[in-house]
Amino acid sequence: MNTSDKKLVLIYLHGFAENHTIWTEFIQNCPPEYKVITPDFPGYGTADSSRTTDYSMEALAEFVKGELDEADAQRAILIGHSMGGYVALAFAEKYPARVAGLCLFHSSAQADTDEKKANRDKNISFVERHGVVKFMETFIRPLFADANEETMMPYRRQLEEIGAATSQASIIGGMRAIRDRPDRTEVLRKATFPVLFIVGKEDAAVPLATSLEQVALPPESTALFLERVGHVGFFERPQSTRRAVLDFVGGIFGTY
């Protein structure tokens, strides 16, 4: 990569109760001309959770800005899984000129429904009473499509271990922040950059109907709909999802 060219930057943003290692296999064959950034959000992974008090999408978007500033990246393509997509949307709302493209990887611009907010409150109460490890025993399994339960067991265990190692403060703070995030569908409507939606047809966290309501909102969008895929397509269908991302990136950067 030409170090004077600051446009070929991809930043992969992990989801709730995850860390940057979810992307390790996914980015292995990324073309060398791209600079790839895979940070841990404050309170997650290797980040120091003791100093983290603000888990809001807006605060995490400022963290993303700091990561891009440190990399001297004026513009980047943001690829956000689940909560990472919420953060990417918050970043795009405040810094649209710095977004070359946006991939919502099993994510949504809509706010939580009242039902979802109530479920998050129940989960918060559960974590407060029983702890993070117990919560992960039931939280992770539904993220995978039923048909993939056996083959995806190693990845299920990986996510359970990542989640179990996350502090209770980060888990509770993250759930509250996700619950309270605003609707950002207007960001999609006003997008001055291409948007890629990656959708699992069996995604219980971001249902197909929710994605269908949003894919036509941006002026320029592409969508990949996947059978037998839940909420973690980078594990369930790595080749298809990787190709979709690289084709999307190549179209923006002109690197086909």
C-alpha cells in the first residue's frame, strides 16, 4: 500500500460482548493494499474496562474517530457487526464526510422496540443476579441458525469465552446503551456513501423483516441475503460474506 494514500482504510467494529478476535479469520486474505483496523471498544477485549463509564453509541463513535485519527485516515469504510453497526451509524451521523462506505453486518438503523427494550431490561436484571458467565450460557446459542448448531460449536464456544471474559459493568453498560440508542434510519436516507447490508434469513437478533424495511433507504445500497444464517455470518458463511465485503470495498476504492 502507498503510505501517502490514506483512502484505503477498513475499520472492522465488533458487536456486543465480543472483541476484535471475531474478525481474525475473516480478514486473513484481505488484499495488502488495504489498511485494516480491528479495535476493541472501550470495556471490551484488551481495553481497560475500569476507566470506561460511557458505553453509548455516541461515545464509541468518538472512540472510532480517535482510532482513525491515530491511523491518519481521513476516510474509511466502516464494517460493523451488530452493535458495531450501531456505532458506525452514530459515527456516520456526526462525521459523514469521513465515511467512504458502510457495511451493516447483521445490524440495523432502527431503535429498539418496546418489546426489545423490555427484554434488555430482563437481561440486565439476570446479569445483576446471576453474573456474566451464566448469562452467556443462554445468550450465545440463539445467534446461530439452528441448522448450523453442530458445525458451529467451536465458534459458539469462542463467543461464550469472549463474553464470559467481559466485565459485568461492560455487559450491563452495553445493554443499556443499545437499549437507549436512537433511531438512525435518517442516516441511511441521507447517506452520501454506499451501504452494504449483510442479512441472515434466520437472524433472531435482527429479523429479516427489519432488514427489508431498510435496504432501500440509502440512495446507493447493496444487500446479501443468506439462507441458513443467523446473526454471525462471518462464522456461518465466511466465504460468501467475505466476498461480499471485498466486492463492496473494491467497488468503492476501484481496486477490482
